[in-house]
Amino acid sequence: MPADIQRIEKDQLACWRIRYGDAEAVVAEQGAQLLSYRRGDAPPIIWLSEEAAFQSGQSVRGGVPVCWPWFGDLARNPQPIQDSYQGSQPAPAHGLVRTIDWVMARSDSNADSVTLLFTCNANPELPGWSHAVELSLQVCLDSKGLHLSLTSYNRGETAVALSQALHSYFTISDIHQVTVEGLDGCPYIETLEDWQQRQQQGDLAFAGETDRIYLDLPLRLSLLDQGLKRRIMLETQGSRSAVLWNPWIAKAQRLSQFADDAWQRMLCIETANVMGDAVQLEPSARHTLGVSISVETV
């Protein structure tokens, strides 16, 4: 099956558009951020805000931002990750690579798939973070779905502590009509209520703002959408944690690049290495955080 790979522009951002069969994905060089993914005439699988701004130096709302070498608020990370940052400026949320340009280093296509490899020179380009870690993101499309693989390689002489996430936004019909399967019995941290530790009972449905860190997860989760009559399946690699997030009504009105009612049409299931699932990367070691996304009708 022939693949079509083109370099395109979205306002200030250079991007790569990949077409393979009925699938299309767009990846920005800035942050190696996947901006969109869809198959055929069906609604997009990955959600991109209607108010997304494609501006240099500013992460785009939606898609799959890469959060690295820490996730979220640095102060909420384990101490070794906090200690790895020595910058003079306050640590930005979700790390240091979301707004720097990556390089599309290689593209390969054959009868079965098309793959793009993006690389980021983490040292010395990251201010306040001096570790010799090579970072790459592989984006692959095949007949089964979309596959993202974020690989960190420690070529230094000391161990490096990391937290990270593929911060995936998914398109849904209506937040009231979706459930997340595979979480039953898993411990989670309820960040909206003093970071209390709790345990999930049954599938997760939504009735208000959600910001939870799930731990000890199985390798497969799924997002059942009764409105769109589909199930989005996530198969993970190198991850036992995920962040589930929906801002709901009040917070949506405070978010940038986000329509007041957009909370109804999106849900983040962020494949991660956070909290106790953080990565200790020894010298000469590699770690790959990956997620494969496929869809079935229900």
C-alpha cells in the first residue's frame, strides 16, 4: 500500500502529513506533537481544539503533546526528578521539549506500514537540564492503527530520573456517553481532593471535572463511546500509569485555545510514567514509552 508523506505548514509551525490507506496523521516538528489522526470519513480519533493556535514557542491544545523529562508540576514529582532540573527560571509544566523543534530524521514505508522518526537533542538544548539523554519519537501508521514510541537513551555516565507522558486527547461524542474500561481495581490518586489515594470500582464514567493518576495498570485500556458507536483501544509499552483528565465546565472557561463547551467532546487518557512508575535510566540504558491506538465499531 503506497504511503504519502508531505511537509506542510500550519500557520507558524512546520508539520508532516502522513497518509497511508484510509489513515491520515499530522505531526508538528515543534515538540514532535501529533496534531491529528483519523481514518476514512469517521470522526477524528485524536482531538484537536477548534481554537488551536499554531504558534512558535507555544504548545498546541489537543493532539498528543510529549511531556518530558517530567510530567505536570515538577514540584509534584519524586525528589530525584526535581533535583535533575537546575534552571534559573521556574520549571514549566510538563517538561522542556513541548515547544522546541525536533528533527524528522527518517521516514520509511513498505507494503505494511509507514514510519517517521523524530529526534530531539536533549543536551545541551534544554536550559537547566544537563543530562546526556537522546530522545526520539517514532510515529507509525499501519492497517491496525497508530503506534507512538518515545525512547530515551542515557549516553551519560550517571543515572537519570524521568517522568513522562504521551498526553493524548481523544475525540468523543459526549463525555456523558463514554466509559473507560480496564481500570477496575486499580489504585489511583485523586488530585482534586488533596491527592488522596483511592481504588477504582468498575469502569470509569464521568459526571464532573476529572484529574486522576492511575497506577498499576494493565497493558490495555479502552474508551467505549456509545454515541459514536466505537471503542478506542490503547495497548501500552513501558508504562504502568496513566492520567485521565477532563476539565468540565468551570475550568474549560479558563483554558487557553479551548472553547467553553469543548469539554464535552474530548477526553485525555495519557500514557505515562509518573509517581511510582517513574523511570530510573541507568547509564547506556534505553526506555521506550509506547501506545498503540486502534478502533473497533460496537
